[in-house]
Amino acid sequence: MATRMRQVILRALPDLRVHPVGKWVRASAFGRTIVDSRRVQLVWEPRRVVGSYAVPEEDIAGQLVPAEGEAAAENPVPMDDDGPPVLDPHTPFGAHTTPGTPLTIRTDAGDLPGAAFRPDDPDLAGCVVLDWDAFAQWYEEDEPVLAHPRDPFDRIDCLRSSRHVVIASDGVTLADTTRATLLFETPLPTRYYVPREDVAMDLLDRTDSHTLCAYKGEASYWSARIGDTVLQDVAWSYEEPRHDAAPVAGLIAFYTEKLDLAVDGELQRRPRTPWS
């Protein structure tokens, strides 16, 4: 429901949104700093979930030239009866929902094809929006930023709880605790992080999967074995979370989209998210 509400809100925001950041932002590629700006704005194209950094063109150490080949190809966003769909965080940078020109950043060390986008919107005159994945590392001030720019309108709240939480699959209990830490993250469903002592660790197998979250850090994953069924990457943990998520360090959470969750004896409805 939270994700559905977020999509409804985004569908009601058909215009380009711009928010000044007030942070010193840098990005590197080819072992050198390419972007160095203290005049940064966060830009959300219409119905795009994750924002992108926009900086003045003169804050880029390279030449902006028209993109060619694949980087220049139009990547139209499919339309439906309500206009363009809400774009999830994995939508390629080249899928734009606002008019503009794709650009390549040309440096002495090499080109970054399609790494910049010059919107036609007059509020961003003289600025370009930057492709996160085109760069090797990003910094806000002197802190590395992971996955994507952090949204100032989203937040994380971690609260210890004595509620009785049971997570199961097909009648097999994977976690049973009264010591969970609940992580509330706009706009995702509540996640229940459980001490390992209260998790059936004998049913979990660590995998090689890892993901990055701009707010929580790097997650590692486990699969669960329920009889002959393997639930791939159904649980995760942050061993060294970023400061906002420090209370859940080492605890294990589960995709309750795929499992049965009971809180104080009441079975919860499974949330619908991109991980359902």
C-alpha cells in the first residue's frame, strides 16, 4: 500500500521538480575528478522515483558534446491512459520523461557517453543532469554516496520493539522474536530486523548477492531452504550500515512480500512492492 500511495503521488506530479541541495558534490571517473560543484540541485523528472544531481555546465571538467550512437538514441517512456508510468530506481538514465538533449562528457582520459542531459526547462538553463552510473564514485562533502542521491524528503527511522514477530513460510518458522528493530523507510513497507539468535539460521544459506542502498549501505543476502524449495535471496543484513541505519547492524530482515508475517498473533497482509 505504501508503494502504491507513492506511485499515486508521483503520478499526480507531472512536472519537472527541482530542489537546491546546498552540498559540495564531486564525482570521479578515469581516476580523476570530473564533477566538482557547490551549486548542486536535485532534479526529479516527471514520475521518476529517484532524483539525479544537476550542476552548472562549467562545474564539469570536460567538454559537453552531442551524444552519438546508442547514447543519443531516443528512449521513449511508454505511455498509458494516465501518462508515463512511475519509473523505478532501475530505469536507465536514458529513459527521460522531460524534453532535452543527451550529451557525452569528453575528457582527456576518455569519453563518458550519454553521461549528461541538458533539459529544455528554463529553470535549469546552464545546467546538466548527470547519470549516476557513468561515474566511479560520488561524494557529498567528504562522505561517499552509494547507489543514488539521497532524497531529502525520504528518511529512515529505526525503533526497537517488544511486539511478538513471527516470520514463516509454508508453516516453517524462519524467525520468532520479541526483540525486533522496526525500520521505517519512506515509502517502503516496515521491515522487521531480527537478532540472529531468534532466526532459524540453520535454514539460511548465505549467497554472493549484494545490493547498495543510499540510506543504509551495503546489504548481503541469504536464501532459505523450506523442504525442497529454495527461496532465493529472501533475507538480508547490513553488517556495517550507514549511520541512519546503525541500530540494525548485523540483524536479519526478510522480504515479507514472499513470506507470512504475524505481529502479536495477527497475520499481516503481504505488501506489494517491486520485490513481490
